[in-house]
Amino acid sequence: MLLNELPNGAHATVERVVAASDDVDAVALRRLGELGFIPGEPLQLLRRGPGGREPIAVLIGETLFGLRLLEAQCIEVRPA
């Protein structure tokens, strides 16, 4: 399941980070890893922006991130 498919408030664990499209390069994937989106890391999708789209607010540990839809589609998760 992809991060962007989780419902608001859902908890999950990062499975892996992969390129969702040709618009995502290795630098973007590395950046997601540096932010904490690494396999085994628990997270919570808090809420989505206006219209249920972007940004997607994700909590990892005590840090809140706002992700674009394209970035969220690169993060495979396992719901808790």
C-alpha cells in the first residue's frame, strides 16, 4: 500500500521507498530517506490539504512533514 492511500489518522510502518514515476530521481528518494522515511520506521498520516490532496501531513517520531502527492506515492507502507 502507498502512503497516499492511507486514510487520515492511520498509523503504518515504512516498507520501502521507490520511484513512483520518471519525475522522481535518486536525489528525491535519498532526500526522503534522510528525512526518516526508512524501512521499519513507524509513521502516522495526520491529514491532507484542501480538497483531500496536497500537502499530506505525516508524522514520523516527533517530526511533522508536509509531502507532495508525488513524494507520498514513493513510500510503500504496511498499515498498523
